[in-house]
Amino acid sequence: MNQKGMSRNCSIPTVGYAYGHASRDPRVSEGPYCIQSNTQNTQALNWIKIIEAPKAQHQHIQALDDVVYCCTQLAETIHAIAQTQKPFLMIGGDHSCAIGTWHGAASAYHQPIGLIWIDAHLDSHTFKSSPSQNIHGMPLAALLGHGHSSLTELKHTAPVIQPEHLTLIGATSYEPEESELLNTLNVQVHPLSTIQHQNPTSIIQTVVDAMTQAQQPFGISLDLDVFDPHLAPAVTTYAELGLDISSTLTALQYAAQSPYFIGLEIAEFTPANDLDHITEHLVMKIISHTFGVKL
């Protein structure tokens, strides 16, 4: 595990997932490049690789081959970083990236990993249940071993994440089929409506403390649409209301102090939809608070 939580004053191994055709707005692929080009402290982030599809042009189920290609590349890159036991940063890109990120992380450990999923959506569709057929709405189902076989097994035998090691926080918009799957699997879900004052701190601290006590490696996947769209406009799929940003930053900082924290994934940042760089600055703030670096 990492040494006494996050090791400060060192460069963060960073990977980009410059792919967006698994969402409704392919321009989300620009997210990693925006962060890379606007980071003033170039020593803070050690960009290992930015992954692209050779000729991304299809969406819906036709994007499957590109998603598998990109996620396989991502899984291999994250696997190599995770083996060094340095907490990583992964910036998307649409949320199909999670299939690759957590396949790669899980395959680097000889024990199950935990995952805290912070998102306005449940992302637990399969091709059979999804109205949109967009793969960015399917990563959690895939990680839990449900859905197309090419998504459920990249570098790790399905399921990548065991239901009892998964916690969802902040959901406000989802279909009954997704909720039914997660309920059947007894996944711990905390919809926004159940979170007092939109403050996730106590929930995240409780989950982090439990995994730390169990000596279980864990990561965090954060979809920016979990925040109020007025405060984070640069996303692909908007939802009403959202988690309190200040409280979420405090919780992320707390989580990263655990010696069992292995990495943070930030998804769905779409620079083309940003207003006065509001969301870009939020992403920078999230990274700074989590990893204790100045960007």
C-alpha cells in the first residue's frame, strides 16, 4: 500500500481516457487534454499516457469495439501503475473509462478491491436494458459481471468488483432496471435524496474507515454530473441538484489519507460545455484536495 496515505510533494501518475463516443456527446474526449494543457504546475502530474481510439466514429452498440480497445489499453496502463503502489489519477473521457480503470487496478492486487462510486446516475445498464444504448451508462454493471462479455472480462475474471465492496453515492437519475440489479446484488446505494444537506462526508468516512480497518485497497470513481449543473456545467448528462462541493472535497481529502487508497477517476468532463472554465477549475480543485498538490 502507499506510505501513510498520500505521499505529498511527488508527481502523481496520471492517465487520460480521451474517448467520448460511448456517451451522447463525443466532445467529452477533450477532457484530459484540457487538464493537461491548463495545469500550471507541470511537475504535479506525471502524464503516463493519454488513450484514444484510432478512428472513433460510432456510438451506441457500434462503439463496442472502440470501447473494448480503449479500456484494454487503459487497464494495462493502470495495472502497471497500481503495481508500483502509487495512487493514480485517471481523467476521462466518458464514464465507460471505469471498465478499464478498475479492471486494471483489480488485476494488480491479490485481494478484492473496494470502490466508492460518486455519480448522479447508477450506470448499471446492459444492452438489454438501456434505452439509449450508450455504453457510458453500463460500466458498473460490467464491473459487477453483468452485460456483454467483452466488457465484463478484460484483465480480470468477472466480477471485477464484488457487490459487498461497492458503495454508490449521490444518484438522482436512473431507470428501474438499474435499481433492480443493484438491489438484487445488495449493493449499498445512497441516493442524493437520503443524504442530509447533500453532505457525503460521513458516508464516505465510514466506508473508508471500514476498508482501511479491513486492509482493503480501494479507489474512487467520480462523475462530475453528481454536482449541481450550475456549478459543474461541463458534463454530458445533466441531473438536478447535486452533492455539496465543499463537503465532497473534504471527504476526498480524507479518503486519500488512507494507506489503502489506490486512485481517483474523474469522468465526463466536457470542456466544450464549460462556462468561464467553471468545471475546469473544479476538476483542478478536486485533484488538489485529493492529492495535496498545487496545480
